[in-house]
Amino acid sequence: MLSPQNCVVSEISDDLQCTICLDVPSSSTRVLQCINGHIFCEAPCMEQYLSHSKTYQCPICRVAIDPARPIRSLAAEHIIAALPTASALAQNAQANGKADATVCAGASLGCTWAAADESSRITHEAACPHAIAQRAVERERTAWRAALRRLEHRIEQLEAGGGPTAGQPPTTTTTTSAPIPTTTTTTTTQSAQPPAPHYQQYANLRADGYDASRSEVYASTFVDSAAQDGNLEGRTISRVGGAARGHVGSVCAIAASSDWAISGSIDRTLRLWRRRHTSSSDGDGDEAAASGYLATEPAPLVEIGCTTEHTNVVCAVAVHPSIAHVAFSGSFDGTLRVWRVDATCGSLRCTARVDVGGKVLSLEAASRAQELYVGSARGEIFVFDVTGVDEGVVPQRIAAFEAHAGMDVRAIAMAESEHQRVIFTAGGDACVKAWRAGSNAAAPLATLTGHGNPVRALALAHHHQLLFSGASDATIRVWFVGGLTGAGAGEPSCLHILRGHKDTIWSLICDRYFLYSGSADATVRVWSIRQGAAMLEMPEMAAVLEGHQDVVWTIGQMPSCESDSRALLLSGSADCTVAAWAWD
């Protein structure tokens, strides 16, 4: 049993959550902290963590922790003791004449509703944003803990000398339906053992005190609206080669240009990839063997660079269509970073770092202006002027506004014209909101409601009349927004609800002909978008892409280039791989 010797009253972290179990410590438990204010439950979290850790470091900031003299946080204990409990709320309701009161499931998040009967509680919780957020938190907490168990299992396999998928050869299945003829393709190959450098990265993460239970993972959206020319009748989409490996944690975000792609992960790294050359004289065969890819089915992406400058989960990446050789990344460490990308020599050089002031969850670039929109965990949108970042200029914040009061901003989509810019934001309050961008703020236009759970992803059709939103209720809603964007006339409304996924929709992207959706059910689904006069009709499911072994957190598009005429669909998953798909 730990016996704290130092008792201090100091500044603590703003979420009052144990950084190991993600729960608010019990009022009957001592609360410990590191010198930077990150708190821990004394028992069992801190005891178990220190008993398994070799470095005795805080899993968030890596500051040293003295196991013999841990710091006790009286400030946190006092605040936690003063928090209202369900029983306290019920007693308060009874004191006001509400005998046998029942409270909302979101009481721990601030809901003060109470009533005497169970049926009214159920009705209330169906619409209460606090209850909706609480259910989402519980689901995500379960997913994070499962991710931790999978990561520990992979480490044990590597330490035992086996591969991360030892004895389980990957299987890829592609199923298509009208208007594309039904085709099923199954490819089975022998699994290859990951290379020694990957094992070393696992060992380094463990030695650094890396704690995957704190690795909240969100998806970012990258939209490439390049048209796919030609008749789509009879075409099929299928997996291209093997999976690209390199990350040792879930792949959370992907963005790409025509000749390189960048990915962010819960392992706190950014990795740079380029297309595999088709020529056999470029040395890619040796590169494949060194990277652990299957020689018979090489991955279409080759890792050429990696950086570990972020100190927490990298959950958002973006590229600006008018700024070449530059990428942006946002992290739970509260920073926005600008990277100079050199795909020739495989380097990622950080040219600017901006403290946003909170966890960064989403990024979206304005194509008609050199501006970047940043979504935060506190419900705020920050607008940065990124003029000159390719020459080392630091981005300047030019505007900020609160989009979803206190709720996470999970995704941002943008409709731009010569006369206006309309921004769509998705949040943990289960709403999609529309804003007209101004010089130093944004004016609210509309709030789109209908999802029963937090909205995770957004994508806008190329003609700006349809907006797609994906949520934790496993549905995709199709909204008419032409009246908001100026592309049409009429009030915003929900036209269709697309069903098929069995779990949370984490990412959406859209091109001229198709909508692509990535989900926690480990699949990517392809939906055919109607053209011309029929564009408002319901999209049909055109394909189900299977092959990932875990949650698909993010998807992106890699446009065609001179060396490869194919546009690639990229998907990043909790199985730590990036897969590529292409139309034949």
C-alpha cells in the first residue's frame, strides 16, 4: 500500500479524471498527482501502474514520480468530495416534495433533472444532452480499454517472438451491388513477422510509461473532390496489395497529396508515406522486406519518415490544397504543428508550433483562402491564417467562436463560393450546426437535429447541396443544405437515413460519385451518389470493403499522380495498419 508523504494543494487538471482508469476518483479514495497536476486514484490505479512500470513516470507528461513519496492532491479530493452524487440529488428532490425521486443518467455531467417515476426518466434521457454524452463516454471508455488490452496482447506476442497476427492470415473480401455487378474476391496470404524496429518501438513506448488507456481516438476528415472520369458501369473496388504497417497504435487520421500521405496515431507519432513505385529498379523490393511487408503482395504505400514531436495522441491531420509540401497536425497535447514535407528524402520537419489551449480534435482547410479551422474538445472553433507557412511563418489566430457549448467538435466541413463561406460542425451534443464565416467570428445559420447520439463525421457533396453526417447511432443522415450554401433554394432538412453499418460511424469522405464511410464495425462502405436531376434521391450502397481486423477510425483519398493513374482510397484502423483500395 502506498503511503503518501507529501500533501499539497495545487493546480490540478481540468477534467478531474484519473489518467489511468479515466474515471473520476471515488470520494473515499486518496487522490495522487504528478507535479504538473495530472491526477490518479491511489488504489488500485497508481499501485498497479507503478508495480508494472520500470521508469516511474506520469503516463501523460512523463515527469518522474517518486513511488516512495507520491504527492497527495488535497485540492482534487476537496472538489471531488463536493461533487453532487445521484443519492444527493435524489435526497434534494425528496426534500422538495418529490418522494422516491429518480435522477438522469447524466447527473454526473451536470443534469439536475429529477422526477418520481421511471417512465418520465426514460423520456427525459432520450433527449437530454447530458445523458446522451454520458452514454457515449461509457461506450468510448469501453473501446479505449479494449484497445489497451489489444496493444498489450501485441506486445506480449512480439516479446514471445510472434507477429501481431501470428496464425491468422489476413483475409480481404469485397462485395459490390447494383449499379455495380456483384463480385466477391478473397485473397489469403501467409502473415509476415513485423521487423525488429517495430518491436523496438513497442519497447520504447512501454519504457516511456505510455498508457493506451488514455488514448482517446477520434477521426478527422480529408476530402478530395477530384472527379472520376468515365462510365462506372461494371467497375469494382478492391484492396490494393497488403496493409502498410508502421504505427504501433490505432491510426487516427490520414491526409494525402498526390504523391505522399501522412498519418497520425495514438502512439503519438506522425508517419510519412509515399506510393510504391511500379518499377522493380527503384529498390522497393528491399524496402518491402525491411518493412515487414509480404513479398508476394507488397503494400502500395512505403513508409519514408516518422516524427515523435507530439507528446500525446495525434488525432487530426490536414493538407491545404493551395500550399504545396506542407501538412498540419493537431494533438491531445493542445498544439497545432506545421510540417515541411520532403517526400524525396523522406523528412518531416516541424516549422511552427502553436498552443491552441486544449485538445485538438479536428482540422479543416479552406480551399479558397489560406485559412485553417481547428475544432477543440471544449466546443470551440479556432481560425488560423496560414499564409506563408511554407516559408516558416507561424500561423496566426484570427477568429474564434463557440460552436458546441462544452461539447467536443468532432468534425468540420466547409462549403465555399466567391461570395461566402459556410461552415458545418459536428459535436458531442448530437447536433450538426451551420455557420456563416465572418471577418472575426461566425454567425449561426441553422441547427440540424435528428441523430440520437454524438455526431462523429461530416462530408459535403461536391455540388454543396447535400451534407452527410455519421454518428454513434450507426446511421448516416443525408441533409439538403442548398439553401444554406447558396447552391440551391429551400430550408435545410433531412432527406434520407442510410443504414448498414452496425456500429459508430467515425469518418466520411465524398467525391463526385461516391460517399465512403468508415465504422467501428471494421468495414468501409461505399454509397453511390445520384447525379443530375436525381441527385436528391437516396444513395444506394455500392460496396462493403472488409479486411481490417478492428475499428476503422479514418479514411482519406490519395489523388492520382504521374507515376500512378489510380486514385487510392486510404483507411486507417485500430489494427495499426493503413489499407489502400482502388477502382479497377
